Amino acid sequence: MKPPTRADLRSLIYREAQLIDEGALDDWYDLFTDDALYWMPLKRGQREDDVHNALFYEDKLMLKVRIERLKDPAAFSQNPPSHCQHVLQRPQIDAFDAKAGRFTTRTPFVYVESQLDDQFVLAGVAHHELLSVGSALQIRRKRIELLNREAALPSIQRFP
């Protein structure tokens, strides 16, 4: 089995954003390892074990719950449905250990979410920990560091 390249890592980051933007959330969910964690800290420098006030702190089960809520036609917050668009800078490869199959990336982004006449914009950096699992790359950790994380934020329906 051939180890992934830096281009493969970047392709996965771009593909992940595309799946979210297109609403292909089940396919997006499949990108994550079984022990995955998706989180958005509230404070600068916040450690993963200091999550009492994180904006999101979701394991794979909680991601599935949120996806099912977004797909439910009776979900009040999704009537009418919300939509989103990611604009990504080129992902930077912070760590590349092909032998261990472990990689980390850093990707600055702008995220736009809209619902009817309401639209808001978030900016930040996404940090991904990626693993080689068999012949595929998967996301083990995704940490979203919003630029204005300490501000009063709108209700984020989708996945920055």
C-alpha cells in the first residue's frame, strides 16, 4: 500500500469542505475515524481536556445526532433549511509521518452560513489530525479556532 502524499492530505481537506457545503453529510460523516472528535474551543489556547465551555465538543455519535437533526424535515431550526459555503486557503502540512500514518494540517478559512435573508460570516483556522486507515485517509480530530470565538455568536447550524 502506497503512503499518502501531501497532495492527498490537501485533497481530503478540500473534499471535506465540499461535502459539507453540498449537504452530503452522511458522506462527510464517513470521513471520520470511530474515535473522532470535532471541537471548537471557546478560549484561545484551550486544551482538549478543558472543554467545560467549548462551543462544540462532539464525538462521532454526537456528530451523527446533529446530522440526523439537520436532515429531519420536522426540525424547527431547519425550516427553511440553512446552507453554507467554505472558502479555504491552501492547507499547510504541519506534521507528516508517513511511516506512522499520522498527519496534521492547518487551514485558514472563511465560512458563510445563510438561511433565507439571514447570513453570517465566520473566519478562523481548522486543524486536522489525519490517519492512514487501510488504504484511506480519515479525520481523527478536527479543531476549529474561530477568530472571534469569545464574541456572542449566532446559532451555528452546520459545520464550519
